[in-house]
Amino acid sequence: MAAPAEEKYTVEHMLSVHRWTDTLLSFRMSRPAGFRFTPGQFARLGLPSGQGFVWRAYSMVNAVWDDELEFLSIVVPDGEFTSRLSRLSAGDDILLDKRANGFFTLDRFVDGQDLWLLGTGTGLAPYLSILREPSVWSRFDTLTLVHSVRTAAELAYRDEIAALRDHPLWAEHGHKLHYQPVVTRESHPGCLSARLPVLLANGELEQATGRLLTPERARIMICGNPQMVEDTHRQLISMGYRLSRLTAPGQLALENGF
Ligand SMILES: Cc1cc2nc3c(=O)[nH]c(=O)nc-3n(C[C@H](O)[C@H](O)[C@H](O)COP(=O)(O)OP(=O)(O)OC[C@H]3O[C@@H](n4cnc5c(N)ncnc54)[C@H](O)[C@@H]3O)c2cc1C
Ligand SMILES: NC(=O)c1ccc[n+]([C@@H]2O[C@H](COP(=O)([O-])OP(=O)(O)OC[C@H]3O[C@@H](n4cnc5c(N)ncnc54)[C@H](OP(=O)(O)O)[C@@H]3O)[C@@H](O)[C@H]2O)c1
């Protein structure tokens, strides 16, 4: 990822790090007053590497009104960015591009009653920010968050997701959220175990959530593993859904999570 010009970033600092597993962590960092974003967008973060910096895209996890920024990160053992990131602790510097980016936002949909948020791995991140936006809770009749990971230990933010249902900002709408975890490489109570395109094709996702998927009502966001995004997109096209574009509104919005 190309580095922004020097005047286009600020030097922020790490506030805290939470480790979910050896390969998955969350961190909070300072947020400059002028940093604005729409839920679903990503920031560009930079760390020193060699003579320069390495920059990577990261979806905001936090609410737009949060005084700090929060991110969920994979740790790739030899990854240029994350091997450095995983060594940081509170007080360390981290660079932030002043401008948030991306089109994976609810502006992509002009209508729809049922919002489905399908994610794998760190593809959960943008949905946490989207679900902290009060207007989402009144705009849709139902909100269904589906998170697919390899092992149950990677089901990050389970307590925070459960707490969303009781948040005072959208209290009367809290019941709309259904959270469906999927664990693909071990069996775990309460979790589905097949990949997302399979769960869509065989009706298991509808059965487990008790919610019908129809192109008339459903608006579906898909984020995470690029192959998953492609396979899930293809499956949904075969079921009558199509990508939502500015010029031709549809039911699907996609984001490759790496
Ligand atoms: C729009 C966008 C948003 C992103 N948001 C996030 C985010 O919120 N959290 C996050 O951890 N990453 C996110 N990424 C990926 C992130 O930018 C980096 O790729 C990641 O931090 C790894 O950086 P690296 O330099 O250590 O390894 P890289 O050299 O960038 O990646 C090495 C390999 O690791 C794997 N990989 C990279 N990222 C991931 C991932 N997130 N999950 C699983 N495997 C991965 C891929 O196989 C990749 O080829 C996003 C990417 C894009 C394009
Ligand atoms: N060392 C470790 O302990 C450890 C642990 C986790 C990850 N990793 C490494 O970290 C990297 C990323 O792992 P990750 O688990 O975060 O991401 P991931 O491989 O994208 O897996 C996350 C979820 O996405 C699913 N998925 C992958 N491809 C799919 C597809 N085409 N269609 C539908 N679902 C799909 C996976 O199911 P499947 O299980 O069916 O693939 C899993 O449920 C990998 O390189 C991995 O080797 C290492």
C-alpha cells in the first residue's frame, strides 16, 4: 500500500491491546479530533519498516462517536505490518492517514427491510462499527450478524455483540439483532459448521436464524476472505441477488478483507 504524503497523516499512540488468540488481537489508539468516517469504512495505519513505513488498511470497529479508534487484527507471523503491530504496547506510536476510505457502507442500499452482515475472520470488524450506529436499528426490521471462523476461540467480541441488544441508544430495537456464529474446523455448541455459501444454498442459515432470506427484503453485506467473498457472491447471484451499484441499486455489497 503506497504511503500517503507526510502532511496527510498524524502520529497517534496505542492505548491498549487485547489478545484474543496467538493470531488475533484488538487494539485501541488515539483519535485526532478531525478524523471522521462512515461506519464500514477503513483507515490506513502505518508503522516504521526499514528506512520508511509500511501502510495497511484496517476497518474501524468503534462507533463514529467514540473518542478513540479500535481495530481487530490478524497476526500474520512474517507479515510486514502485523509482525510489528503485535509487538506494540500502550504508549507506542502508530501512524494514521487523516482520511478514512471505502464504500462498504449502508449508503450502498437505498431500501430493504432485513440487513444481513456476513463475515469471516477479521471481516467482522466493519459490522461492529455499523451496529453501533443508532440509525441502523430503526432503519431495518431485522439485523442478522453471521461470523465464520475456524475455531471457537476466534469468535471475538461475543460479549460486546450480546450487549448491543441492550444498548440504551436503540433500546426498543435491540431485539432485532440475531448473532449466528459459524465454526468450521471444530464442533462447538450453538454454532453452525459449514462454509457460508453452503449454509446459504442448503437453507441451514435461514433455519438456524429463523429468518427468511428473500431478494425483495434482504440487503446483504459480505466481508472477509476474498475467496469467501467471491464464492458467497456467486451463490447469492444464483439465488436471484445482485450487486448494488450507485446507478443500479441491488441487494449485495462486498468487501475483500485482505
Ligand atoms: C479494505 C481492507 C480492510 C482491511 N481491514 C482489516 C482489518 O480490519 N483487520 C485486519 O486484520 N486486516 C485487515 N485488512 C488486511 C490488512 O490490510 C493487512 O493485510 C493485514 O494487516 C496483514 O498485514 P501484513 O503486512 O502483516 O501481511 P500482508 O503481507 O498484508 O498479508 C500476508 C497474507 O496474510 C493473509 N492475511 C492478510 N490479512 C488477513 C486477514 N485480515 N485475515 C486473514 N488473513 C489475512 C493473506 O493471505 C495475505 O496474503 C484489510 C484489508 C483491506 C484491503
Ligand atoms: N496458527 C494458527 O493457529 C492459526 C489460526 C488461525 C489462522 N491462521 C492463519 O491465519 C490466516 C488467516 O486465517 P483466518 O482463520 O483468520 O482466515 P480464513 O482462512 O479466511 O478463515 C476464516 C473463516 O473463513 C472461512 N472460509 C475460508 N475460505 C472460505 C470460502 N472460500 N468460502 C467460505 N468460507 C471460507 C473459513 O472456513 P474453513 O475453515 O472451511 O476454511 C473460516 O471459517 C491463514 O493463513 C491461517 O493459516 C493460523
